[in-house]
Amino acid sequence: MGEGMERQGEDDDAELRLRMREDEDEEVHVRVDIVDLTAPDLVSLPEGLRANAGRVRTLAVRSRRLKVLPAWLGELTGLTELRVEGCDGWCPLPELPDAMSQLTALRSLSLSGCSDLTSLPDALGALTNRKELDLSWCSGLTSLPEVLLMLTNLERLFLSGCSDLTSLPDALGALTNLKELDLSDCSGLTALPDALGALTNLQELVMSGCSGLTELPRGMVSLTNLQGLDLSDCSGLTSLPRALGSLTNLEELDLSECSGLTSLPRALGSLTNLSDLDLSGCSGLTELPQDLVALADRCL
């Protein structure tokens, strides 16, 4: 496929005229600073972007055929947000260029739906300003690379749909600024590290659909800033630790479809800030501890 692009004007509100194929007359018009390339059949980035390298702040690429990111992507040094995502939830991008280490202003990176990615380059460890990383539905990832653990400013990490992940490293505890962690539909996870308890700034933890989990780590007792905990459809859980009663800032607890639970710890009655408790589909529960009855009545 051939691409053409030319610049209109010099201000950030100016437009780029992007011709997606040389044999077609139709053009796509995008802003210079905010470039959105939603093109299901795009297989490579248009070379013309290089002419505006220092002016592009946001680049979103959505394709189901993208096979390569060019080395000159590193020339877009003004990028603060980069989204390379699959259309229809899938993109065959196999790897990332090392030149991404030059994108030091990057604060948000999404690779959602890049299902052929099996690893991430060490160069990503240089992007220490990053606040958000979305690897959801990168189903080719079997483990978290240690390079991610260098991103100590990270506040939001999305790993939903990474079904081949079987474990998380203890070094995850180094991400002490993390406020949101999404592990939903990581059905291959069988355990979580106790180091999870080092994430003391965590406010939202989503583990819905983690059907391989059979227990929660004791380290969760330290997550005292947690406000939302989603354990829905964790059918492998047969019990909950008493330590959950220490999460006194918890406002939402979703245990729906946890069909393996046969009892709940009395300590949950200490969650006086809880305003939303979902026990629907917990077919194994026959009764609630007395300490939980009043709490459940208030939440339901």
C-alpha cells in the first residue's frame, strides 16, 4: 500500500491530508497535533508523518492489518499519547521498535488488541513519565517483562484479556504509584503474589473472570486505600481471607457469580464504608454471617 500526506498551514489546528492508497482519490483529513488513523486495512504508518514529527501530540492507529511500526516513530518526540490498537479486537503487530525509547514525553501508551505481541522491548523502560499502560487483549503475552517494573510513575495498568498470563512477578510491588489495576479475564492466572500488598496507593482492583484463581494473597491486607474490588466470576475461589475486613475504605465489592464460595468471613462486617455489595449468582452461599446481615441489607 502507498500513502501520501501533506501539511496544511503551521498551527496545530491545521489539517493533514492523508491519502490512504495511491490508487484512490479519497482523502482523510486529520489535525496536525491530534492524528487519528482509524483504517482497518492500514499495514504501515504514512511516511508523511515525519514532516510534522515535533508537532504531533496524540497518535491513534486502529487497524486489523498493521504489521510494523517504523523506526522513525522515535522522531515523534512530542508525543504524549500513543494508541496502537486492533480493529475488531485484533491486530497482527508482532513487535515494537527500540526507537520508542526516544518518546520520553509519552504519558499514555495503549497496545490493546495487539494479540501477536509476545514481548516488549527493553527500550520501553526509558519511558519513565508514563502514567497509563494498556496491554488489554494482548493475548500473546505469557509473562510480564521486567522492563515494565521500571515504570515507577505508572498509575493505571490494564491487562484484561491477557489469558495466557499464568503469573505476575513479585517485582510488581515496585509500581507503588499504581492506582488502578485491571486483570479481568486473565483466566490463566492461578495465583497473585503477596507483593501485591506493596501497592498501597491502589484504589481500583479488577479481577473479574479470573477463573483460575483459587485464593487471594495475604498481602491484600495492606491495600487500605482500595475503594473498588471486582471479583465477579472468579468461580475458582472457595473462600475469602479475613484480611479483607481491613480494607475499611472499600466502597464497592463485586462477588457475583463466585459460585465456588461456600462462606464469607465475619470480618467483612467491618467494611462500614461499603455501599455496593453484589452477591448475585453465589449459588454456594447458603447463609451470611450475622455480622454481615445488616451490612448486606444496607448495600442491596
